Amino acid sequence: MTTTARPGLVVGIDYGTLSGRAVVVRVEDGAELSSAVYEYPHGVLDRTLPSTGAVLPPGWALQVPSDYIGVLKHAVPAALAAAGVDVADIIGVGTDFTACTMVPTLADGTPLCELDRFAGRPHAYVKLWRHHAAQPQADRINALAQERSEAWLRRYGGLISSEWEFAKALQLLEEDPELYAETRHWVEAADWIVWQLTGRYVRNACSAGYKGILQDGAYPSREFLAELNPGFAGFAEEKLDHPLGALGTPAGRLSARAAAWTGLPAGIPVAVGNVDAHVTAAAGDALEPGRMVAIMGTSTCHVLNSDELREVPGMCGVVDGGIVSGRWGYEAGQSGVGDIFGHFVRTSVPPEYFEQAQRQGISVHEHLSRLAASQRVGEHGLLALDWHSGNRSVLVDHELSGMVVGQTLVTRPEDTYRALLEATAFGTRTIITAFRQAGVPVTELVVAGGLLKNTLLMQIYADVLRLPLSVVDSANGPALGSAIHAAVAADAYPDVPTAAAAMGRVRRAVYRPVEADADAYDELFGEYTRLHDYFGRGGDKVMHRLRNIQRAAVAR
């Protein structure tokens, strides 16, 4: 069926971990006319608080909400200028955000950290998705839910992550009850930025389902929350619950204030907020069952649609209409991927590698990848666990930590680098195996994100997974997905699948498994699984004990 789109342009805005990106997109065919990036001035606060210099404990990751407004004031006008378009042709705007990223606010949406009296309090700031300091609270939520046989727990693979809304809120209550009392709304950043654009607070159905334990129209009960902490009994109804907006519908219209920030026309529709990974499925026209989308950057999020409801151990969640209306949307993920490679380069690569890369006019990542690509599978003799930022799926345990086995006095940086690349591929295979064993087919991996440019990494994934790898043909996958949702919110298309078919950009089966390498990786994956299960499923809790020793040392 051919659908003629309403003419015009839309803007998609993608909020990542370190920066925000705006892209101007043609509604007719999804052509990207321009893009612009704004780096967050404060970045990620994981060591000290800028207002006081106070040292943050291990596992903390905060952000400053004014950085998000900076994206509207800088990236959007820059993208419009680069496109050279008549802004009167812009018919809608859509956004996506990292999740679960939480903002404690007053009733009018003012973040608590913007109040002078709270500027020195860590809990007043945005808790970024990779804030893992609420693991003790997550452990208690999981233990109590299992004890009470809470039905909703199965929709999250049997475990709630410390990254999600409830664990972070419980940490706020127990560590800073005054700030908890001052918090009128506990807001996903995806919804907060739409609130700033429209003046209306609309809670998006995606975040509410995956991160907010909203299943079948209900949150966990007051009785359950009271057992966790009597002061937490009213959390869902008093600070979290809010009218939901369906994905691809308008949350409101662009306010005059936001129009002045962005240069966009006041009054255009603003799509309901969305999560960066989930919105990217539309960008890759990957809304059909069996097509798993992996958004690979600092972390990786895996999303997948199915016509069937299944319980997948260790998944992040399954939500009716969580990705697209009419299908069950599944989510899983890895908390560290690009972050792991970046950390290794920053801390473990000697200066001469940087000098060699500079002489070739390439990055040190490219240099290491070229060196590693000359190796046969298994030649480096190493095996790594990709838990440097904990494990999101399938173990759901952020007390776990990274490991490299097999290092000797002749191990080179490129050996370890390749082992880390392979470890993240093994982590994805573990996730896909869990889905298949639960009866949810995965027949193709569609990749988006900044790590697409590493061709060695992509081929390793194809070999390890024994799957064809398709790629979203855009450097701005999430922003393109947000633009697609903006087009639907502006009535340019009747629904998201129709818009995705016209505007999505994907190249199919760009990478295919090499049989001999896939066979070799099967053996290595068996060793990875033994290591994974030993340290991750109770064989030895040394990683947890080390975390406790670390916390005690910091406290002293």
C-alpha cells in the first residue's frame, strides 16, 4: 500500500549520555538534511559535585538539567541553519532520551538542584541511567517481590534493575528524606524535556512500562511499597503516577518560550517522549517480530517486537505497545560496551600507540582495531567478562565487575582490546539465547549507534551470533526515530509502521557470519558461559565482596 505523506519537515532530538543531537528530516522520504551536536558542559558527574567539590561515592552518576536545555538553545538552531530551510516548513518535533534517567522536581517542573538551598545535595540532581548506587534498594525490591510472588515481577525477567525508577527513588527516600519530601514529581528526563517544550507534563507509555513497573494499568501496590519502607507507601500515586501519552501522539504544542530557544515555529506538535533505544526501531524499519535492534554506544540496549507474550529470564521488561502499538515490546541490555573500550584506551594503552595512530591520521581505537583484525580467533589467548559497568541482562546485577583471564607478560594492548570487543558480543549472544529459549525468535540483528563505524566489531558480532547484521543507514538513528514519531504526531502519516516504512533507513545483511570463525567462537562462548555463570550465578561472590570492601574503605 502506498501512502502519500503530508509535505514538510520534522526535527528529531536525541539526548545521549554525553551530548544531545538534533536532525532536520524530510517527511516524504526520511532524508536527513542536517544535524548538529551539543556536548553537555557538565558531562557525567561520577566523581565530584561541581557546586561543592564533594566526592561522590562509588556507583553514582548524575547530570545537570540545564545541559539538556542547552541542546534546545544550541543544537536545534545550528541544525536549522545548516539545513538552510524555511522554518515555516517544520511541522513537528520529537525527542528521545537515555533511560532510566530521573529528575526530582517541584510541582511546576523545577529540578531540585536548581534551588540554591539544594545545590550542594547530590540527591537533588538528575540520576543518570548508569547511576548504580541504588543496587541495595533494588536487591530488597526483588527479594520482597519474590517473597510475595508479585505477578509483575515476571514481566521484568524476575529482577528489577537498580537503574530503574523505583530503586533510585527508594535510595532518595532513605538517604535524603528531606529531599524526597520536597520532590513533587519523580520525572523521567524523556518527559521532563517535553514538559519544557510544551509546558505540559505527559508521562510516556514506554518509560512507564519498562522503567516504572506499570503493568496492566497498575503500579506495585501501597502494601508492597510500605513493606519496603513505610515512608515509601504512597510513592507511586503521589510522585510517579501521571496521565500517559501513547507513542507517536502529540504531548502538546511548542510553547513560545521553547520556540525562542530553538527557532522552531510556536504551536507545532511535540510528540510524546520516548526512549532512545525503543524509538530507533522505527528508524531501522525494524518493527516486525524477529528483528532485534541493538543501539550500540556507551552501552547497548536491545529491543524486539513480538506478537506473543513470553517470560524471558533477565530481560529488562516486556510492555504491551512499549515500542509500537499492537505488539509486545521486549527490552534487554548491556550497561557497558563503548564505555568499556573507552576506559581501556584511557587507562591501559601506552603513549606509543597514540603516537602511531596520530602518524596514520586515525584514532587510537581504529589503530587497535586494525592490529586486532590481523589475529585469528582465539590467537590472543584471552577471555573477558563485559561487566565493567555491572550486568543489566541477563543477571541484572550491578555489583558485578569486569574481568580479563589469560593475560601474560607477552599480552599486548590490541590483544586485550579484541578480547573486550568479543566479550560484549558474547554478552549479546547470552541475551539472544535467553530470548530464544523462552520462545521469542530472533532472526536478525539491526544495529545502530556510534559503534557501527568499527567494522571489526560488527564482523565479530555476526560471527559470534551466527546472525546477519543489518545496519541503520544513519549516523543519527535515535534522532531519526524521534523525527518519524514527530511526523506521526503531526498527522503526516497514520501510524508509526507506515511512517517507518517511508522514512526509515536500513541496509540489510551488511555483515554475515564467516563459518570457520563462527565455529571457533562457539568454543570460546562455551568458556565465556562457564565464567559468566560461575561469577554471576553464585559460584563465587568475590565481586560483591570486593564492592563491599571498597565501600567500607571509601567510608573510612
